[in-house]
Amino acid sequence: MSYAAEYQRSLTDPEGFWAEQARELPWLEFPHTILDQDDNGSWRWFRGGKTNTCWLCVDRHVEEGRGNQVALIYDSPVTSEVREFTYRELQERVARVAGGLADLGVTKGDRVVVYMPMVPEAVIAMLACARLGAVHSVVFGGFAAPELASRIDDATPKVVLSASCGIEFSNVIAYKPLLDEAIVLADHKPAHVVMLQRDQLKAELSPGELDWAAWETSAKPSDWTSVGATDPLYILYTSGTTGKPKGVVRDNGGHAVALNYSMGAIYDMQPGEVFWAASDVGWVVGHSYIVYGPLMRGCTSVLFEGKPVRTPDAGAYWRVIEQHRVKSFFVAPTAFRAVKKEDPECALLQKYDISSLQYQFVAGERLDPPTYHWLQEHLGVPVIDHWWQTETGWSICANMAGLELMETRPGSPTVPVPGYDLRVVNEEGEELGPGAEGAVVIKEPLPPSAFPTIWGDHERFQRTYFQQYPGFYLTGDEGYRDEDGYVYIMGRMDDVINVAGHRLSTGQLEEAVAEHAAVAECAVVGIADPDKGQVPLGLVLLKDGANVSEAALQEELVALVRGAVGAFANFRRAVVVKRLPKTRSGKILRQVLRKMIDGQPYQVPSTIDDPGILPEIEAILRERSVL
């Protein structure tokens, strides 16, 4: 079937289309209802279906005779270690860790926070939770204690699974002090903490805390638990414009169907082939395409601990592709910009045989045309940009390699994926024609895997995503379509910036900056960066009488943000201004500031309290070499 025919069918007959995709997976009980709405009015897929995500990802492959196939390859240049786990070995370890969780009182519906680096035990922990029907919430290991504490308070986990340290380049980052501080800060106190001791740094365990190795070894293996298709599989927190993270809820049934479909239709992956997503399990890419998607499909998934540069060289990616015979590789453009900076002529590629590579996928931020052309020139395979969000769990737009490979166009993630009725609209909700830029929205119902709610706050779910355009999901991104229907995503509408593929709320950064004793007020906006896509810039208004140099202030603010959010936020610049542009009601004009910094034309709003402030700020930013 052609892309056009499949896409059209998914919109005109969504129930028939997705019922067909659901039958591509085994079920404990096939759903009696394909699509309906719950008591909150949220669309739900496959009600009445019974399944277990861990069983789909692990046990059924062993039952089907593929137990000796490699399921997971752990490749860690930062520790000089490569390990392989067959599906049978993965099953044994997951069952035992699930048994350990059961011993700690974890049952179906309980929450477990996983605060771990890119190690096999992180994947095992996720699958073990799924095995019991428990709800995991993986927190990115780079987050500082306050961010971890906010997630503990929101998810109220019974258990926290962690590790003694993570490794960033050559630096060993102790996790235990961060976890200890987070638990002190949090109102909710987890009943148990289990700590994986890594050779690079051992943690001093507090009374009552458990050593992972002894805990796992002593546990009795647990079987999988039947769960409903609409039961939650995980909570994953994404940045909100208020600074408070939003707990995106993912269900079991729709998630499984969508990921299995995407592995074939988008990534052209079949059982036994090697897939590599060079992300982190703390982000949605790691959930969908390091853990669940590849394993559900019966593929071999690469779990990579490190960065492309300095681990140990810019040829690390090519080495992994050659060594493990990777077919499809998925990474953020930031990574390739780092490689390009170190090796602009791609000379290191000549040392490796990457003939196994058939597709290069990129996502997480906009693929800039220079990086696209550089990849096209040197790789000799289709370079496929695709666009999606934590809220959807898989691609909204893509070039569907497994269905019909289309022409690629620089700057475009190509076309909407089947199931996504995408529109570009103006402020009044009127659909715009080709070339006209507006808000990118998706007509309800969203396809399987899309979130049905925010954990514990359905009112916020409705208000944030569906209030502005009733009947449509507001993606928060602006863009346009060309005459051929190709989609172009130009940037965020809200106050979320994308730093090297990490979505960060400007609100959470502003909260950290405002903690400084000399700061009266601040605004954080994203500025373009050739390597990371965007980095935050702080515009700071000082308190009267504050006695601090701008250089010292910047150094202290960097330390504050590192402590409150994490080093990965890349907050390195702050500029002191005399005033901030505001509306008469006191709202800072962040959109105007963003356009100013991006060199785009902007209109002076009629609601501004002081029109003369904008030229003043422009002059300061030009003087500081920001513009």
C-alpha cells in the first residue's frame, strides 16, 4: 500500500486501521472496543484488551524460539565495556528484579522511580516494573536534586532504583548525594531505595537501603501480570511553561501497537536486525526506541553509554555501527554537529565499514540544512528527519522508510504519519494554506500511544493542550506546509527551549536564577547555538544597591542553575539590563525577546508599558555580542 492510501485510510477509518495493526501483536485478550472515550472525555484505544508489555518485549520471543538471539548490546566507551544479553538472559534478570520489587511490596499500579545512568540495569528496571504492572517513572540521571524531588512528590513512588554514579565524558558524577538531597527536599518519602554499586564509585548506603547485587541475587523470579490495555505503563515528566514538570502518562495497549507499527513502517526494522537510538533512557526516545520499540519488534537494541566526541574520539559512532552491524541509527542533530566540528571532512569514517547502515534518522530538534547536507554527502544513505514529542511517544511526521520512501527535503520532517490529522492554523483556528506559518495542531482523536492525561492533573491536560483549539491537540510548535504537503517545524510557541535535544522550561531556569540575592527579576530565553541548537540566555534586572560585577554574577548564576536543574542545561550567559519589556498587566514579552534575539522582525505590542525599552535592550545585547 502507498503512503497516501495508508494515510487516508487511517483518517477515514481509524478504528479499522488500528484494529488491523493491533492484530500484528499477540494479546492475552484481544480488545472488545477499538476506540472510545473515558469518563474524562479522553480518547482511549483498545479498551478491554489484556496484555503485558514486558511479556511482549521479552518472554514471548523466548516462547517463540528466539531466546538465544541478542536482545540488548551494552556498549560503554566511557568504561571500555561491551556486553551482550540474549532474550533468555534478559528474561531471567528481569524476572528476578521483578521478584525483588515484589518483595518490597510493589504491586500493580504502584509507582517506582528509576534514577539511573545508561546501564543495562536501567532497562531491566523498566521491564521489571512493566512485568508487575507497576508504573515506572524514569528520571534523567543529569537532573539535580530539586528536579528529582519534584518528580518524587508528583509520582509518590514506593521504591527508588538508583546507581552510585553516572559518567559524563571522563567525569564521574555521584548520584547518591543527589538522591539523598532529593529525598530530604521531597514531602513524599519512598519506602525503599535500592542502589546499584558501580566500580567507578561506590556509595555509602544509609540504614535500610539495599545493595542491588545482593537484592537481585536473593530474589525469587516473578512471572508477568496481566494488565489492561488502558492501564498506565509509565509516567515521563516533560517541561512545562510554569516550571512545574508535566507527568505524561503512557498506556500499555496503544503504546505497544503504535511502537510495533512504527518499527516496521517508519524505521523498516524486522526481527533479528540491529537498531540503535543514541539517546538516554531518561527521555522519551530512550523509552520508545532503546527499550520498548526494538524489543517489542524482536530486534537487537544498542544501549550506548557516552557521547560521540571524547568517548574516546569522534569516530565512536562509526565504530559502533561497524562492530554491531547497525541497520538503522537514530540520534539528535546535536551529536552530528559535535562530530562535524571535530572531524569536518569525516576522515574518521574511512577507518570503518558501515555498510550495514541503511538509514540515518535524526530527531529531537530541527535538523539544520548544513548538517543534513554534510550527512548526505558522507553517509550515502537516506538521511531522515522526523518530528515527535514526549506527549505522543512516536513520530508525528516522518519519511516512512518501511512503507514508501519519499524525497527528503532539507528542513522538513517530511509528511504526517498515518493516524495524525495535522493542520496549520491561525489564532482563530482557521486552516492556513501552503507557505503560511501558524500553530501546528492535530485533530482528535490522536492515534494510539498518545497520552490520555497528565498524571494527577487532568484539568491541566485539558487546559494546556486542548483549550485553545477545541477538538484539536496543540503541539506548541509553529510551522507551515509546502505545496506538496511537506511539513516544516520552525520552533516553539511557548516558553520551552530545546538544548541539545533536551526540552527545558524557561520557567524552571528562571526560578533558579531568581534565587540569587542580587537578582530582582529575570527572563530566560533561548538563543541559537551552532552545536546545541539552542542555549539559554538570562536577562537579569538587579536589585537596587546590589554590589556585584557582571562577571561574578554570571559565574554565580551558572552555579545556581547547575545545582537546581543540572549541567546539561548549558546555562552560561547572563546579561544585566535596566528593565524588562512587559505588558501593562506585568507579563514579560518573551516572544518579542525571542524574535529580537533570532534577528526576526517583530511588532511592538500595543499593550507594552514602555515602548522605548526594546531599543535599549537591543543595544545592550548588541554590545554583549548576543545579536
